[in-house]
Amino acid sequence: MTDATTESVVVASEPATTTTLVHRGARGVQEWWRSCVVYVNDPPLLNGQSTVDDVVDRTELLRPISRLGAEAVRIGCPPADDDAVTAAVEELLARAHRLGLRVIMRIDPADAAAEAAARHWLACGVDGLDLGWVGPGAQDISHTRYRELQTLLAETVDDGILSIRLTPQGPAAVTEILHEDWLHHVVDTALTRARTADEARRAIDEAYSARDVVGAPAAWLVPDLLDTGSLRRARASALVVLALPGAPYLRQGTELGLPAKRTKAETPGRDEVAEAARAEQRGVTGSTFEMFRAALRLRTDFRLGTASLAWVSGLIDPEHPEAIAFLTGEVLVVANVGDTPLRLASESDVLLASGPLGSAPEGGHIVPPETTVWLWMAPPAAEPDARVRH
């Protein structure tokens, strides 16, 4: 861990616990990409064969994405040599910006025509470029190519970004990528595969250790139903990721409890299934959709995207081997990833939980297996200044 320190804090009215600093929060005004929630159409919903009607259809999806609480949306790269498509994409970009959404466009950096297309769409108002997967088994991208795209970005748009996603074998290359190329988002997928508390802690420690050295934000892929094997575990994992400082990437459908798309082939009726699920879950307390909406709202209200992060120990009695607890800003996150309930002695206010909680007879909360809870930790009262007369 980078600059790790240990200090004592008081959690609610309980005995002192210890916190171990993992990541220092940012101060002052920060660039949008350091903490934005990116909604990902994966695979991209637009491509080189997209028509005007395709673009119009995708434009209609922007309002639900904005209402969910996302701050950016990633789309595919439509053809750049069709005036009608260009006009439709310009309307999509204008609509997105009116709704407060940045737009990141997925391009193929190995395609000879990609740079011309990227220049065209950046001039039209695109806010950043996504270069796809990087790591063993993925398309190799040279340092020279990264520098060319960085130059293009600087020439055409203010405060634009480049992002990539690591393959499961990619983390070994993350240090070189960050030091040599300094991409804005190197999206980590490790938490989609973490199955134990130790694996989750190690993935989080390593992500911040590699990025904090160069001042880059962490970027996380939110686990979905297929990653975790169950909706209950997917919801619990999502609340862990959405509480972390940095930029979470949320794939289409995950917010409804649906699996993200894994292939380019359209699933028949998928849009209709998603719309039906959204209508069924909207406004229903405890639904997956409303859980995500609440998480993104609280993430904004408590500024979790730019907060500090510290592990908390000594909070759970008896110490639970398959639980993780961390403090981010004023929010304490406790995730029970084991198969036995755990008791939290703290009587702190529950902000959000991935599933129903229980109450212990002696007081405190019971967190069932595969459940994550966000608790509000009231900041300690300021010590009175002895120099001030009352």
C-alpha cells in the first residue's frame, strides 16, 4: 500500500478501532473523470454499420441513464463518412450534454482508419476514447500508439480522456502502462473475480498502490450476475465497488439484475426485457434498480469518488474471517462475503444495504451472508478551543 499509516478512531459509541489508510482523498476541484460513474454499452451499441435509426434509438436511452445517476456513457463508433449519421450523432451528443452526461466512444486503436474517425467524432463533441481490452490475449498497443492518441486528444478536446480495460491476466502490465503511457482510466476487473475477503482486500490494495504513485484514479468494473453467480452476491459486490474512490464502470443491465452482454450478437428481445424490468422495479423499495439509484445518489452526496479509503479492524466482534470493512469519507462499508451472519455492535445509521438486515437482541445490526451495508459515521465533534472565552 502507498503511504499506509495506522491511527485510532472511535466508531459510534463503541471501543476504539484501528484504521489503516489505503488511499488519500483528493482536495479541491477535481477533473470529472477522476470520480465519474461510466455507463457502458458492452459490446458497444453503435458500430461502423450503424444507421441513423440505430443512433436515434440509442439517443432515447440517454434519459434513463441520466436518471439512474450515471455521469458518462460509453458508446461505439458509428461510420464517420455519412452526413446523416453524423447529424444524428451530433444530436445524441447534444442531448447527452444537456442531461449532464459525458460521452466516451469506443474505437479500435489497431484499425488504420480509427484515428481519422476519432478526430472526426472528437471534433463533434465526444469527451473521450475507449481503446478496449489490454493484456495477454488482447490486441497489443504500442507506447507510440498511445502517445499518438494522447496528442490527438490534446489537439481536439479540452479535458478529454483515454481509457482501457485490463484482461484477467492484465494487472501484471498495469504498472508499465501507467508509468509509460499515463492513461486516464485503466479499468480493473479483479473485483469481478474476487471470491473471498482476502482476494477483495488484495485487489483493492494493489489497485491503489499502482495508481497513487502516478496520481491516476482507480477505475473499477462493477460485477454482474454472471461474474458472481447469483443476484444476491452481485448486489453485495456492486455496493462494495460503488463505494470505492475512483471511476466505476457499470455495464448495461447490471442495474436491473440482468447479466451484461458478452457477445456482439444481439440477444433477441433484450431491450424489451430490460425495459420491462425497469418498469417493474422503478419505485419499488429494495429492487435492484432502486438500490443502484440510491447508491449513486449517496455516492454523489458523500463525495465518495474523491474520498479517502481506510481499512477498519476491530469493529466486528468476534472478528469475522470473511468480512471486509472500510471507511470512505463518512461512510463505513461492511461486506459479509462468507456464509455465516455477522454482528455489528455499532448502532450507526444504515444508509443502504444490498439485502435485509437483522437486529441483534443485545443491540446492533446483523449482516446476513453475501450482504453489504453502508453506515453513516458521524464526524467527531470538534474539540473546544481553550483560547476562546465563553
